[in-house]
Amino acid sequence: MVDVDSFVPEAKAEIEEQVGDDNAVIALSGGVDSSTAAALAYDGIGDQLTPVYVDTGLMRKGETEQIRETFDYMDSLRIVDAKERFLDELSGITDPEEKRHAIGEQFIREFETVAREVEADYLVQGTIYPDRIESEGTIKSHHNVGGLPDVIDFEGIVEPMRDLYKDEVREVARELDLEEIISERMPFPGPGLAVRIIGEVTEEKLSVAREANHVVEEELEEYDPWQALAAVIGKATGVKGDNRVHGWVVAVRSVESRDGMTARAQEIDWETLQRIQSRITGENESVSRVVYDVTHKPPATIEYE
Ligand code: XMP
């Protein structure tokens, strides 16, 4: 386990030394990794760092407001409203890898605009050890900000947490007094709710996914999962009132894991599952069915796409 007492000052010193009098940017996703990296870097170099949060419209309920509040103390924080541009780019795309690619590309365009504006020389990233291992194995094309260095000619990349595991990052977040909502947060993928929607991403599916994820996170908090999520996986017949409907099928998934590389589906009691089912179908007129995913990783992945 990392010794946070020495890690924090050493990481700050390393960032200060690398960036010097220049400017840096970091993409803030709201996840524990980028939030911790941003807080470390901001402590080190203050407003020489511009944290950039791109609101892709693929975020969870209340997430943008949460970011605004939590990082309000950083004067240089930029929040970019790119919701419509992302939906436009995603329109008509059904292939999972194409989706990730489209999101990654648009993200780079948004981020690049700010990076050029503030004349950033350095890119700070919240990369952690398992990210490096997974991208070496290329299990999936991971959208962090991997493509950025190819687009912008940064003088350097700063990755203060490159050797840490997730639980160590949480330790560091606590040491930096990041609010619990950040330090204890479940991992959330860069492409957001888009990987929890099978097929084309539409405003309607996004709204179902957003509400269902909110219910699942609330109801399963007591199980302390590594990740608990809901995905819109297709359509099926159901009855609502007196009518047969062709409604959305929502899959609920809750897993235990140490680093996301393998995972075990959690055993959830029937009453909790029924409560989730009744809230999701009750709150969303267009959902006809809720299923629980019992598959471990492997053979399944944690996310659906
Ligand atoms: P999978 O679905 O591959 O996910 O079992 C393993 C872990 O990685 C997260 N994940 C991502 N994180 N960009 C990210 O930053 C991505 O494209 C991405 N895809 C999956 C996933 O939520 C889980 O924690």
C-alpha cells in the first residue's frame, strides 16, 4: 500500500518541477482518478492548471452540478457544455467500438479547443497502473484522453498516479480531503452512459439509462459494490395498464472487484431486486422489464459495450 504521507508531497513536488512556470491542463471527468490528479496538481501549481470538464450529456444524474460544486474552489475550472455536439456525432452509430471512437474524437476536439486557448504546455492525466496494463492488452479501446498527445504537441505528460491501484488512489483522495462523494465514488467509464446502452445512443435511451443508474446506485449502496449499474439492452413486450407495450429492457449489474480486471457478480437479496425493478418500471413509462446480470468477469465485461 502506498504511504500517502510521503506520496502527496512527493507527487506535488514532481508536478511543480515538471511544469515549472508553464501552463497545464487536465480533463476532469468527476471520477476519483482525474479528480485526485486535478486536486494534487492544483495544490502544486494553482491556476497554472486549467481543469476542463466536458459535459458530454452522457453523464449520470446530477453529475455536472456535483463537479461544479466540488471544484468551485479552482478559479481556472472550465465547464464545456457539449451535449448536443456529442449526440449529433453519435447519431446512427450502433457498433460499440465506433461509438467509443466517436466519443473519444469529439472529446479531443472539445478539450483541444480549451488547451489551445489557455496555451497549455503540459497535460496532466489521472492514469493509474491498471489503465496501463489494460491498454497494453487492448481489451477495449479505452477512452481516457489517450489520443490527445497525438493532436496537441504538449511539451510533456504528467501522470502522478501512474503506479497506483484504485484503492490507493482513494487513500490519496481522502488525504487531500476530497469530499467523500468523490473519494468513495464508483468508477464510471469515460464514454459514460453510452457503454450502458446497446446500439444507437438516443436522448430517450439516455434518459432511461440515467434514471435507472440513479435508482441502482441508491438501492445498492449498502452492498458496497465496486460498481453497480443499469444498462438499456433492448426492447421486449410487456403489459402496462391494459395495454401490451414494446418497452425497454433494463439490465441491472452489481459487481465486486479489486481493480476492474476481473469481477464477481454480487448476490443481492430478492426484496432489494424487486424494489429496484418496481422503481425502474414505475418511474419510466417506457421500461417493460428489468433483469439482473449474474455473470462474472470473465466471461462478461463489467460494462455492456
Ligand atoms: P470492462 O467493461 O472492460 O471495464 O470490464 C473494466 C473497468 O473499466 C471501466 N471502463 C472504462 N473506463 N474508459 C474508462 O475510463 C472506458 O472506455 C472504459 N470502459 C470500461 C469500467 O467501468 C470498469 O470499471
